[in-house]
Amino acid sequence: SRTIDRIAAGEVVERPASVVKELVENAIDAGSTAITVEAKEGGIEFIRVTDNGCGIERDQLPTAFLRHATSKIEDADDLNHIASLGFRGEALSSIAAVSRVEIITKRKENLTGTRMVLEGAREQSIDEIGAPDGTTFLMRNLFFNTPVRRKFLKQPATEGSYITDLMEHLALSRPDISFKFVLGNQTRFHTSGNGDLREVIYRIYGREIAAELVPIQIEENGIKVEGYLGKPVLVRSNRNFEIYFINGRFIRSGVIAKAIEEGYKQYLMQHKFPLCVLHITMDTETVDVNVHPSKMDVRFSDGMAFARMLSEKIAITLRNREM
Ligand code: ADP
Ligand code: MG
């Protein structure tokens, strides 16, 4: 593969979880309603993402693996109003540059599908094949041709746990999509895609947690917050279970974390790390979600006002909850 591709790959593909992230975002962008992710050896040796989305036309397939090939930006203005999750046109080329890839894809309107095999971005074969509608992307042997980068990977168990975190967040971000996640030989969760966030929480965290949730719904100054607050019995020892999405995107934010904790504190009279899942929707003028693949940060035009509002509503919701 070309050196430039292997260098570029470093930006997008840092570890197996970043491969999964890019592939699932592509599957979401393709309009899929059901996505299956399977990983083996922490995703280092095997990642398979199967979707039922729009598929790729045979004559588009080699192009999709070229750098900066994207079907998602029509003009420069699109950059400011990006609806799709990934749009840099780098993911497939980057992944293919540092692994062995097989893709099987079929568009609904076609009778047959296409299978393409690449190794270190080099096309090995492309054939017509019978296939279900949608796309199956199989990646093997991550970084087989960049041993230094491979050495920086952690143990499979750790890499697998990164994928698990990611998959949980993806499933929680889209209750309207059915996600099945298999790690090793174990199905970790399977959500229905019926749109019910509580069901997703139940599938991921189990019955005990799903039974101790308080729904929250806020609509104020064009900001919408919807989701579930864990009752105080569910307090955790760290921030990992304070989960929030802004405009569908999983982020980490000191401002929001503190606002959530402050809301609980007003109610509990002591500082705790709660469990919660919140979907925040706000105008893209009000919030700047950094879209760099490795960052999940966010900047508000008026973070203070938002934080105050969120804390207050959380405290009120907890006070008014039905016991
Ligand atoms: P980007 O997502 O930034 O456009 P990618 O390298 O991730 O770039 O993908 C390149 C192109 O391949 C996409 O623009 C899309 O047209 C096509 N593609 C990738 N994955 C899928 C998929 N699962 N289903 C349908 N089309 C896909
Ligand atoms: Mg993409």
C-alpha cells in the first residue's frame, strides 16, 4: 500500500475500536435499521460489521476505498450542515491500508451483489456474488503490515473492552436501530430497534438498573433533553455511567458532567457520580461538537446557562419522582 495511505491511516485507525466506530457510522449513514458487530481477539484479528443499509454499487466499490472518496459531501456548504456522522472519505481507505479486508455488498435494486478482497489496500479480487441486501465488511489482522503500530495495541481483553464501551454508546445513541454485538463467542447485547431507550438500557445494563430509572424530559430555549436518570441507589464510583449525547453524538464534557452531578447534589446534599443516559438536542449555533475522530469534546456558546438549567431540572425531576 502507498506510504501516504498508511500514514493517513494513523489518524483514523488507532485501534480496533476506531475501526468499529468508522464501520458502524458508515452503516448508520447507509440508512441501516439493523447492524451486527462481531469482534474476535479484541477486534485485532477479526471485525465483522453487517448492515441492511443501501449497499454499494459495483462500479463505486473500488472508488469507496480511495482516499477522500466520499459520497456524502455535495458542496463546501455541506461541511457546515453535516448530517451524516462520517464524511471525511478516509475511513475505508485507512482501514484497508493496514489490514486484510473483505466486503460483500448488494443494493436492493440489483439482482446480485459484489465481493471485493483487499490486502494492505491492494485489490486482490472483485466478483459478482449472491448476497442479502446491505453490506458486510470483514476486517482481519489489523496492522499486519505496520508492526510498530501493532505493538502499541493493548491486550485483546482491553481492546475488546474499548469496543464494548463504544458499542454500548452507539446502541444507546440510536434506540431506533437494532444493534447486535458479539465479542468472542458471546453475544453481549441485542437491542430491538423499536425506539425505546429504556429497552436499550435494559438490554445493556440489565434488569436491576432498568428498574431504577426516572424519565426526564426538558424543553427550554430550543434545547431538548430526554432520557433517564438513575435513582440514587445506582450511584457509581466514577463518571463512566454519566452518558449523554449531543445531537446524536456521544461526547464527554466537563461542563455537562458537573451540571449532572450538581443536579444530583442539590437533591442528595452530597456529591455523587450518578448513572444516567441523556439525549440532548440543540441548535448547532449553540453548540460546537468537535468532529475530529479522536475527540469527543464540545463547546457551548453559553455553557453556564445550559449547565444551570440542566442541574435545576435534574434536581426537580429527582424530587418529583414517583417512589
Ligand atoms: P465517508 O464515510 O467519510 O464518506 P468512508 O471511507 O467511510 O468515507 O466510506 C466511503 C464511501 O463508501 C461512503 O461515502 C459510502 O458511499 C460508501 N460506504 C461505506 N460503507 C458503507 C456501507 N456500510 N453501506 C453503504 N455505503 C457505504
Ligand atoms: Mg465513513
